[in-house]
Amino acid sequence: MATISPNEIIVTLTSNPVATGVCATAVLGIVWTIHDFREWIAFGTGGSSPTWSGYFRMTKLRIRQALSNNDLLDASVLQQTGPSYLPSASLTPRSGPRPHIIPRILPQRQRPEPIPPATLSRLHSLIPSLASAHPDLFELSPSKTEGKTTDGLYGRADVDTLNPVAREVAILDREIAHVHPTENSLHVWLSERDARAVVEGGWGARFPPLERVPPGWVFVYAPRDEGEMDIVESIVKAAVRWVTGVKV
């Protein structure tokens, strides 16, 4: 059987614009995919397996979300009624443009923005400080929703005032909040009314509508200064009260 030499392949491709275009597109696609995979790993995988299998699973969800035209900044799908634990006077609209969101459904992340060292320290100490101050109310445990790559704040199962919904939603399993170490955003579990206020105020976005994830589970942007950190802390404490029924 005759063989084709590499030189013959090159000549064929260079003399055929269609074949050249297809090959160039394929190479660019492979290069982009490898870059996107590495960046996905670097920013955390949102609980997905940090493998090519996990990446392709995420990519299918990403395509589905892109085709759905589901705007995660649209708060109108969230209820306006029901319990609210946010101090309404403190939730002023967030100034400036919203941060640039990394275009992947999992993990839900923003591009890092400058944050003063004192604010950064306060942000990352918030969850462990709450757990330490109220051991009868909270458990500090690796976040299951983040593939155990960061600590999550959980309501204790034996808390009498625990929201019954927190026992029913297995995918969150009583998780209240966690901070993402790479770019300082958060996920928190709020009442639906409070989640709407956060999105409408420009402080965050809805979580992609995945099966079994409650609508109150929202993405909160990283604070850029101490004033915004005050807002973020009030959001986390509102989540505490929604899940545990206790004001801290």
C-alpha cells in the first residue's frame, strides 16, 4: 500500500484553502481548549472533578446555559415576598460596573480585582471567626459545593431553629456560605427575597439554574474596600439567619 509523505500532506494542504482553514481552526480549537482547561483548574472547579472528564461535563452545562438565554442578572424570577434578614438601610446600590465574570458555568467566578490587605484579611477571617465565636450554632467544614477546596460555614444539624429547608436540600447540606480563595468572591444561601435584593443592588448574581440548587444560593462579588466588606458581612449574616434562624 502506498504511503503519503509529510511533504505531500503539506503540499495538499497549502494548495487547498478549505483544508488549510479546517486544519487551522482545529489547531486553534485545541490550543484554546487546553488554555481554558488550565485556567478552569487554576480558578477552582466548583466541585467538579479536576479532570478532562469534569471539564467536558462543565462544558456541556456551559453550552446549555449559553443557549438558554438565561440572564443571571435578572432578579425578576426571584420572589419579592417572604422573609428578609438584610438590613435594608445598609444595602445601598453597589457603585461602578459589575466585575467581569469568567465565562464558565462551573465554577462561578469573577476576574480578580484589587482589594486592600486589611479588607482581604477581614474577608477570609469572616467564616472561621463566626464558626469560632458560635460553636453551638456552626460547623466549619470543607465545602462540599466547592469540592472541599475551601472551608464552608454550616449550620449544625442539632440546632432547634434550623430552617427545615436546610435539612431537605441535600446538595447544600446546611451550608451557609463560603469564600473563594482565588478571587475573593463568595457563595451564600439567602432567603429568595434577600437574594433578589442582592442581585438588584448589583452585589451579586444568581447561580446558574442547575437541578436541586435553591434560588436563594447566590454569587456575591468580592468586596473592594472596607465599606463593601461591611455589606458582604451583612449578607453573610443574613444567610446565617435564613439557615439557622438565629441572628448573630
